[in-house]
Amino acid sequence: MLAVVAALVLAADITTKAIVVAHLRPDQPVHLIGNVLMLWLTRNPGAAFSVGTGETVVFTVIAFGVVVYIARTARRLYSLGWAVALGLLLGGATGNLVDRICRAPGLFRGDVVDWIAVTRYYPIFNLADSGIVCGGILMVILAMRGYRFDGTRSVYEQEEPAGGAAESPAEPDADTVDTGSTVDTGSTVDTGSTGESAERTEP
């Protein structure tokens, strides 16, 4: 799944960039929804969303490192959610890395083609940037919910008993206290007489 998602993102990114470069001019944005959504061709020497425009080589090295890390992680990946997230990140990083390697002004210093503009106040981006952002958001969600690369899930909170808090044992009733012993006197009282009255005979 990781390879499929990465391939789809990479193919979509390369295809749309080729179409944009062939049909758009940098100084002629196409307004799809007024000034809210436009197609605007720009060349970006920095990172995603035009960040760090003076560090092209640095971002090239970072992108290459991300690709290598994800490729190594894929060997122990058994979670569908993580496969999709890392696939989005891998496809996006590879798409921009291709631009840095193949486009002007030179090897590993190439400018990335950006063409999606959402209002004039938001940085222009491309599909590779979108894949990176969506993959990052999905990774945060999976990590917060405790999902691991191997498909298992960690549980941070123990479940409470079904009946709520355990009830404290009831205190014994004073009227029903059992001493646990039986009193025995150990003897039987016998008067030794039959209680018959003596008869008196007169002479």
C-alpha cells in the first residue's frame, strides 16, 4: 500500500507540473474562483510553501534523507494507516526531489514548480506539498491514538470496572455481631432430691 500511494502522488505531481509548465506563464495567473483559487506558475528554490528560499541544497539533502528513512521503515510496516501516511510523505518528498535534481538552475539546486494559489495571502504550493502535509497530519493522528508501525495499538488508559468504583465492604451491624464462640458452663446443676415432702406419723 505504501508503494501504491507514493506512486500515485508522484505520478500526479509530475504530470500536473508538466502541464502547468507547458501551458501557464508566471505573470498570468488563471483565476478559477476569483481571487480565492488560482493557477499561478512560480519557481520555488525553498521548501514546501516557499519556506527557506535560500537553502535549496539543504532541503535537497533533507528530502533525500526522508526518502531513505521511509524506504527502510517499509520493511517492518504492517499498519494500513501508517502505510498511507508514509506513502503520502514519500510521494510528496520524491516529487519535489525530482524537481531539485532535474530542473534549472542546476543539479540538486533546481527550483520546485508550484502552481496552486489559495487567495493572495497563502503560499503557492503543488500536489507534492499537499501530500507531505496530509501525510504529516495523518501521522500525528495515528501517533496520538497509539497506533504502531506493526499494526498494534498501545493502551494508555486502563478501563474502569463495569460497575464503576469498587464498593467498600459494608460495616457489620452492631445487632448482628457474632463473637464466634459458644458459651458452655461445663456443668449440669442437679439438686440431688426428688422434692417429695416427708410424711409424719403420729403414735
